[in-house]
Amino acid sequence: MMTQQIIFIVISFLTLLMAWVVVTNRNLFHAALALMGSFLGVAGLYVLLEAGFLAAAQLLVYIGAISILIIFAIMMTRRLMQTTETPFNSQWALGGVTALVLFAVIVFVILQVWPWQPGAEPFGAAPEVPEAVLQGSVVQLGRALVDVNQYVLPFEVTSVLLLAALIGAIVVAWPERKE
Amino acid sequence: MSFNILEFLRSLVTLTTFDYLRDIWADNMSVETIEFLLDLIGVFTVSTFLLLIVLFLIWLERKVVARIQDRVGPNRVGGRFGLLQTVADVLKLLTKESLMPAGADRLAYNLAPLLTVMAALLMWAVIPFAPDVIGVDLNIGLFYILAVSSASVVTLLLAGWGSNNKYALLGAFRAVAQLVSYEVPMVISLLIPILLARSMYMQELVGAQTVPFFIVAPVSAIIFFISALAETGRTPFDLLEAESEIVAGFHVEYTGMKFGMFFLAEFISTLFMSALFATVFLGGWRFFGLERLETFGRLIGLVVFFIKMFAVYFVFIWIRGTFPRVRVDQMLDLNWKFLVPLSLILLLVVAVVDKLIPVGAGPYFRAGVHLVSNLVVGFSALEILRRRAVREREAHESRLTEATEARDELVVEGAH
């Protein structure tokens, strides 16, 4: 289990480092790239947890779509190579409060399982998952999303939300009719 | 077990080298070390093979396109057939001066070519070359490929932005817009094989093809092929770097081998698209059960897979030699107004038809029903397109006639 722990530490360190670069770097493009690195680190953590589908979805959605959208937005709105910004803006107080609340929530969740029970998983190691469970995990995920007793309601609400966003985009982009 | 050169060669031919090495090393190494070493060997073999086969692919492409256009093609370096032409070209690229434009972003500029090649190689990890010969058989096989290919788009932006050149940046925008758009029909058309095989494991996708999916779902195969052409930026979708019309695109500032690496990645991903098409739609290594033979089954499977892959690759070259380039508005119209709606409707039809077929039906009956429903969807789409084209032509002609009549009247008035 030693290898897994080393990999966990390296990946978490890189993820946090990249996140630090995102909020401190004055070059917006570099910050966006670091954000991608941070997303990649989270995907790595999913792989360590044997959640392959989530990892691939993280790669597809966060790096393949959201980050590219962010980069497009930066490139289209700023003067190209001189994109140095101050890392502070007028909302720093609100942001600080949000961060504090989030931190409190995370501490609360960790305290639920702290201290580790004897015989439980060692630090940073994912539980051993039998191959048979892994094989059916994608099928189970798919069924859970449309199962009445599980996540069908959030799933449908999300699709309505996405549909609204799609229609909104079309309406915004629609050329104005001349009277 | 001790090492025996004859046994080793035998395992090479039957593609069981890894099992043989596992046996030999089992005495004095732990299981983890053995698996780690074998993984390293596998990665090294596959990537070296891919990087080297590009030499052959470039030669093949130049030769075939030359033949199609009634030229001779390379015929000087390396004998009558110019076999060593690409080697000479690579040597030229390697000895060229490596320039970096002033004001370029050092990190992004140098990282982009590396990451492009890495992404192109990463996708081969889940391609099944022969029965049980596969890098990793992930439970999300096809999804992994889509994830990596969509994330690799970022490298184009890195290259375009890092070059500090507005033409490179515009080229990157152009490329990303095309790749992101054509990803949509590609993903949807790949959902259909997943639906038919009820699995995302690449091996199970191959195993489910008693009847190749190209015959079960021809329309989805064609949609995938067209989007693959666009995803690799090949003719008729090579307007990203249209050599004869505009400046090259996102890699305009690159020189020497850094430029060569973009080309390398392009050829590797084209070959990858052929491999993916062969695996998902042509039945991969399957060949009438011959691949299940006792000793040489794996070798036969490998040969069959390569024949299929290169057959698809040949079609890629064939299209390059014969089709003209599309305009940018045609490229976008074809995607958003034709391929995306068609693939969405097709997915719906296939899903419903698949549910309607009784559970006990044999594979051939199932394939027949799917084939018929596919053809109905495909031909009705073409019929709708034809009617629209006719209507547009008639509208255009009537406008022309009106304009001519108006002019004639003016001429008559002028005469008075």
C-alpha cells in the first residue's frame, strides 16, 4: 500500500500547488492553465479511488469544456499578452466568508470519521475493490441515475437546467429581426 | 524456470511474451515489480512502434496520393520506391535551427508539441490489438478515449497563445472551434455501438460483433467516419491549415522538430481513428473464429486487426486524394444542421428498436432489424436534404427570372 500513499501525496500536493498558482499568479492565462492542472490532479484522485468514470468525466467536462471556455473568454476580452491583473477585486470579503464556511464544512465532515478506527483503511489508501464490483460499476451508476428510488429527480432537474441554458444560448445568439 | 532463447522466440510469435516473462521472473521478483516492469515494456513497445510507423505512414500517403493524381511521388531516396524519403525528411527537420519567436511564452510554447504527442499516444492504451492483447481493459474504455481526445484540444490553445502571433492565435481558435463542434456527433455516434454491445469495455465491444457494427449500424459508422475526418483535420476538412490559401494555423511559429512533432501527432491520431473505426465498427481482431485458434490465434487476430486498420487508413488517404476542401460555413452547416440532428435521431431510433426486439432473438435477426431501421433513417435524411436543395434551387431560379424580367422592363422603358 506504500506506493498508493506516495502517489496520493504527490497528486494532492500538485493539486494544491496548482490551486495556489491560480489565485496568486497575475497572468490570467497562466492562472487558467494552472486551474487545468488542478482539475487534472482531482481526476488523478478519482483514479486512485477506482472511480474511473468520474475521472474521465472530470477530464471531459472540466478540462475539455469548462477550461477551454474560460481560456476563450480570457483571450476574447483581454489584451492578449499583457494580461496581468491584480489578484484582488471588490468581492474579496464575500469570497473570504465563503471560503471560511466551506472550510468549516470540510472540517465538520472530517471530524465525523476522525479518529481512524483501528483496522480501518490506512491514511491515503483507497479501499480494495474486487474486480467484479468494478466491472459492474458503470452499469450501476447508469441505473442509479434513472432509478425512481435513487437519483432520477436530481437527474431530471439537471437536464431541465441544461436545456434552459441551451435555449438561453440560442436566444442570446439569435439575430434580431428587423421590424 | 530459466531463460531459453527458443522458448522466448516462440512466445514472441504467439504473442504470449508477457506470460512467459511472468513465469521466468516469478522466482526472484515480487508480483508488483513484475507487473510494473511489464507495464513499462508494454508502454515502451507500443509508443516506439507508433512513433516509427509514422515514417511509413507519411511515405504511404505521399505515394498513394501521387498515384491518385497521376504522379510518381517520392522515387529517389532509398531505391525505386523512395522508401527512405521520410527518413531524409526527418533528418532535415532534426538538423534545422530551433527558433523561438520574440515575446513567446516560454512554458506554453515548448510544452505544446510535447503534450500533443503525449495525448495522441495516450489513447492507444485501450486499443485491443488481438484477443487479450490490450494495454488496459478499462471499464470505461471508449469513454476514456473521448475524455483524452477532448482534453487534448487544450494543447492547440497552448501552441497558438504561446507563439505570441495573432495568426497562430486565430489558427488555434479556428482549430478548437472545429474540433469541439465535431466532437458532438462523434460522441453520439459512438454511443450507438456502446448501446448495441451494452458495454464500454473495448474487448467486449469487439466480442459483441458477431455481425460487425458497420453492417448493424451503417449510418452511425458513416457519421463517426466523417467526424473522425474533421477531428484529425484531414481533407475535406483541412481548412484549418489550408496550405494553398491561408497561413498554416496554430503551428505557424514552430520550426524544426517542434513543428515535426505536431505532424507526428496528426499522423498518430489519424492512424488511431482508423484503429478505433476498425475496433468499434469492423469487429477489431475478429475473423470468422480463426482468432480463437489454440496457438496462433493471437497472431492471426493481430494480422486481421492491422489489415482492417490499414484498410480504413487507405480510405482516409483516398478521400484526401479525391475530395475538394469545404468552405468554413459548409463545414459548420454540415455539423450542426446535419450530423448532430441525424445522430441524435439515430440514437433515439436505435435505442427504441433495440428495446422492441424480443429478448430471445438471435444476433442475425437483431442485426437485420437494426440495419433496416438505420437505412430508413439514413435515406429519409437524404431525401429531406434533397427536397430542401430542390426548393432552394427553385427559389434561386425564380429570383433570377424576376431580376431578368425587371431588367428587361427597364431596358424597354429606356428605349422609349
